[in-house]
Amino acid sequence: MEQQMNRRALLVRGAGALAGASAVAGALGGAARAGALRGLNSTAAVAKRTFTYWYVQASQAQGDWLKKYDFALFDKTHPNMHVDAQLRPNPVIDRLIATALKAGRAPDLIQTPGASYATTYANAGYLLPLDKYIAQHNWKSKILPWALKSGAYKGHYYSVPASYETLVVYYNKSLFKTKGYKIPTNRGELEALCTELAGQGITPFMAGNQEWKPATEWHVSMFLNHYAGPTAIYDALAGKRKWTDPVFVDAIELMASWFQKGWFGGGVDRYFTNRFAPQYADFGAGKAAMDMEGSWGLISMSDYFGAKGHNTNEWDWFPVPPLSSHAPKNLYALATGQTLSINAKAKDPDAVAEYLNWEFSTPERSGQRIADLGDEPYPIHLAPKDFPASTDKRFSRMYSSIGKATAKGTFGYTTWTFWGPKSDVWSYQGMDKVLTKGQSAKAYLSQMQRLMDAERTAKQLPPLIPQGPLK
């Protein structure tokens, strides 16, 4: 939900700061979002139906925004309810929740980093089925169908998505302009650009996974989608094709070769020790030229460019170009970000559901949130009127592009949304061994096949969206 900035985004922000709390409050003061914030100053002295939620924040400014325009606003607009929001350290929140669930002391509202994680909790009996709330609050009309479907497991819904994501390439626009570089549109152009950059001592892609080991799966998803192509991935996820087929082996070998050339993070050894904030700083300064990352990167970019980044550079983004003839142009891999679930032991699950419904029923708040903080939007239907004039055009262009592509059926599949819980973990843990030459691409994919076969038999794979136009 809005107050839970995407787990990937939280970790990649590093030391970057959002705008000051006063600037955020000022941005929210206009008439454009008056309807969204209506009721903030009302009072009511009634008994409260309270539920607990553990949240994280990327900065004090974001925390201030959440307290005032999410938690307090919900309480004011729902006088008989109260969200007991408790701050937790963002690097360990997932482990804290997992431990608390096992001990029977978890919060009423449960977050996970993605759909494949939620299925693990559902399989253990920790989550309450959401079917009655989906019907009661008509979430099928509020949440994008493909995103809502990602929370289904063994015939029931156990999670709802808090955001949706894609994968793109960010680039230092000022560096490109100074050097006369053009945006690459295919593998040949991209490889030529990387060779040129490396020759000049500029790291082609900032990258590192020291602070977030699953960062490797971002790249796995990129290379599988943009080399093997979405049709091949769909067939493999559906059990109609083997992960050991040459098209997948070639994709993984290509990824490994680019890392071993030093194109990502300056080399394999540095990749495992690189931290996010220094990488972003190098990117803003022009020491790195590009960043293959997800839409959550929108949150961080402006902190490292221009006045905030102590430079005069500008950033922008472009879609990942096709890396083979198997992949189409303007392909956007789809993902849901965080998921939200109700603890099976929640004392008042109806109150938690009411809170979720409020989040999904206020699109103008979602649009304002994007404009103010750069957060990824809920996977809900957003109209142009929901975005204030202050919205960064690079943000709106990204989500507009995703919408146009999915309407045509040009979309791909990310590991943390469409793989099973064990095969998802293997997607990055096993790939790290490929990068260090500890195992071959084929051995890596053979184990992925074994894990996914077992998950398919146990009905632990998330729902699969067929290729074709999406609403």
C-alpha cells in the first residue's frame, strides 16, 4: 500500500533523502488533492477497532507524510477504527515478520516483497483467504485484473498487490548528450555502447547486490525476457518447455558474459560488494552511464542528479532493447511489488479489509503520492485527472508506456511475481554462482527446472497470465 514503499525501492535508496517534510506538506496543500485529504481535521471520540501494522520508511520526510496523510487520515475518515502503525527497520522487516508469524505474534496486516513470498506464508496457513473481501468491496473492479490474479493460490486469494512494476534502463542523459551517444535500440548497438564506455573508463551499468541479494534476479528477469522472449518464458512457466532449452541457456550465458566483462558494477567481485548509494552517486556524476533496474528506481534518481546530487546532470529512461530476435521491441516485464495480506490470527480482519479497501478506493491519493514521493502506484485504474500537474513527466510516461504495451499484449514475466517460492530464491542465489563461474548456465537452469517441477506438482506456482492483450 502507499505507506509501504516497495521493499526493493526502500533498499536501493541507500543514503538518499526525499524532499524535506515541509516541502511534502506544502505540495499536498493544493486544491487538486483536497478531495483526497478531506476529513483530516475532523474529530470523533468513539471506541476504536484497532489493528496492527509494521511499516518501514525510507526517510523522515516520507515517514512524516505517511503519519499525516495515510495513518492519521484513515483514522479521521474512519472514526471507529485505528491503524496501530509501528515503525520497524527496513533491512530486517521481512525476517521480523517471518519470525513473528511462526511465533504467533505477527501484526494483523502482513506485507511481503512479492507474490511468490506470499504463497509461502499461505502454504503454512499464516494468511486469511481474502475471497469474501474481494467480493464485498468489489476489488475486481478496482484492481487491475492481472495484478489481482497474482495473489491467487490453490483456488483462493491470499494477497493483494500494493504496487506494480516493470524493468527499464535509466541513463545519464547529460553524459549521453556530451558524448554524442544515441539510445540503443538492439543488442548490437547496446554492446557497442558498452564497449565504448568501458574503453573510456566509464562503467556501462551501475550495479551491486551487497545490500539486497535478490538484486541479481532483476537482471535474470531482464535477460530472460529480452533475450529468450515472453512466449518462451510463458511456455516454461506453464510446463510446456524446459528451462534447459538453448534459448534460456544462451540468455543466461549472455548475462554472465556481460558481468564478467565488467560492464555491471565494474566487475563481478565489485558487484558483490557495491552498495546502492555510492553506485547512484557515480551514476549521477557520470562515472556510470546506465542502470538496468525496475520502475522503483524512479524514487531514487532525482536524489543523485542536479542540485541534490551536487552536479548539473539530468537523467531519463528507455525500454530495454531486444537482445535477440525472440524478443519484441517495447517489451515491459510485469511484476507486482509488495503484497498485502491479513494475518489468519487477526483479531478484527474486517477492519484490516476496510483499510485495504480505502487504499484501493482513493486513486487521487495514489496519483498525488506518485507526484510527491515518486512511489510506484497501486495496480488500480488511474485516470489522467488523478495525477496533479506537478507529476514528473518521466514518471507518467513510464506508466503510460506500460499501459500501451500491455494493451497490445507486449509484456513479460518477472521472477518474484511468477516463479514459485523456491525457484524464485534459486533465480538469484544460483545465478550468483554462475557469475563467479562456480556452475554453468545449464546446471543453474537444470536446478530451476527441478524446483519448478516440484512446485508445479505441489500447486505452489503463482497464477500465470497468458500472452495477449491485457485490460
